[in-house]
Amino acid sequence: MTATAERPAAHSKRRAPKRSREQVLLDMLSTVGTWQPFYGPTGKLFWRVPGSNGAIYTVSPDSCTCPSEEHRRTQNEACKHRHAVQLYASIGQLYTAQVRTLEQQA
């Protein structure tokens, strides 16, 4: 084999394109029906959220038990589970505010 020879076919395999963070979050939000809400000892609301590896994580808008959370926290970023819960909680707050407004107008 010379220096200009082609690489073996094994190196030509292509990986599937990486999904964007937004697509991952949308996929997670589509599973919200499987999330299990519960209250912690202090009365704080948490959710049990399934991870992509099959593990179940305890998540709130400001914490998550997944391995990625510790790494991302040092960068002031939310892991995908915490970000999904933050979005879900925000949507819930908007919905509640709209219902209250409609009730007041009635």
C-alpha cells in the first residue's frame, strides 16, 4: 500500500447527523405524559424524567440527577432534562395565567 492509496472501506462509514439541541428538547417534551410529578420533602415539585439511556432522573427547574448536569452546571448551563422541565414549567405558567385572565373576564 502506498502513501496515496485509498483508505479501507471500514473508514468510509458515515454517522447519522447529530440532532440539534432544540430537536432533542422537542423530543423530550413529546414524552411529558410519561413524566411522573412528585413533591420533595420541602414541598418542592420534581418530575421523574426518562433519559435517552433508559435511566430515570429526578428533575426540577434548577436541578437534575443525570451525569451531564454536574458538568454543565460548572458552565452555567442546564442539562437537556432540566431545560425540558424549565420549558414545561414555563408553558404551564403561561397556561395558568391565561386561564386566570379568562376567568376574570367572565
